[in-house]
Amino acid sequence: MRKLTFGLLFALAVGFVVAQDPAKKEEPKKDETKKEEPKKDTPPAAAAVTSDYYPLAKGTKWTYTMGQTEVQVEVTDVTGGEAKLVTKHSNKVVADENIKVTADGVYRTKVNNTPIEPPVKLLGLKEGKATKGEKWDVKSKVQQTEVSGNFEVKDTAATVKIGEKEYKDVAYVEGPKFMIAGTETAVRYWFAPKSGIVKLSYTIGGQDSAPLELKTFEAGK
């Protein structure tokens, strides 16, 4: 259950939370009998490919640290308005995800090639900007596992210092009480303009994680 819960954090927070053994990656099971049905809260078709809060040009790279663990995330492809991000640890692929930016927000649509139904909104947008106080509910499934809770943009002018680097005008998003595979989880993450997610922390089963923090960022072209 612990591995499953960690895996579902990909669908809730960012696509690169690494479990105790980050070199292992669970392969999603295929459901041959499942039929695709339209979802009312699927992101609208008219979509931007990228956002100032989440740069998604092909080749964009982030390196993060979480305690003694270091992971690299790269946008490897942009197709149909969605960006595919691949996460590596020790030069091995440990996860992938799909991100889509629409007129009303940034959405995660897949994790490890498995659709999230409906996609999870990570950040709400209005005319390209995050709005303090905006709230939205999440009620999704990854295969047969439910993810439910709510997010709120708590701040849009936060300052975050990581090492010697200081990020300003950061959008801080908080999900104080989620249920993932029956486990209570809290998620907090920070989007910095032109850098994307610079910090993530979470509490799972009452235990706080070491924060995941941005070490380096390289914009794609």
C-alpha cells in the first residue's frame, strides 16, 4: 500500500516524488475492457502549450534534491498540446507524466502512461495568472484507485529561498487533506515564474517528508 500511495502522489502533486527505492518503477496494468467516455471536467480543448508558472518547451530540464536523493526531470516530447516529462534517478527512468496547460489551469493528465480520470488540476489560472484564494476540488481515479481532496492558492507573491537562490512572486498551492488509496495526505507546492515547481513537500500518514527542492533549471527551446 505504501508503494501505491507514493505512486499516486505523481497524480496529485508533481510527477517526480521518489519512493524509498527510487530505482524501481511499477508498470501500469492495462484494462482491455475499459471504454473511453467523455468527462465533463476534462480540460477544455483550447489550450496553451506552456505557462509562465510551468515552462514546458521540449528539452526543459529540472534537477531536484530530496534529502540525499537527486532526480532529474526533462520534457522529452510535446504532442497534441501535452508535454511528456520523464524523471530519472541515477540515470534510470523511474517515472513519467503528461502535463497540459489550458485556459483555466495546469493539469496532470497521465502518470506512467496511465490516464488520470479526470485530469488533476495542479494550478488554477485566469488570463495566465494564478489568483490568491482560488479553490477547486479533486475527485479522480488512477485505474481503480481514488484520489480526492481540494486545493487552494494560498499566495501568489511568496518569496522562496533555496540555497543561495531566491524566487519571488511564487504561487503557493496547498492541498491540506487528500485521501489517496485510503491514506490521508497533505501536499504543498510552489510555482515560480519562468522556473516551474521549485519546491514540494507532503505529509503522508501523519509523517512529513523531506522537501523536494530545485537545484538547477535549464529552459528548453
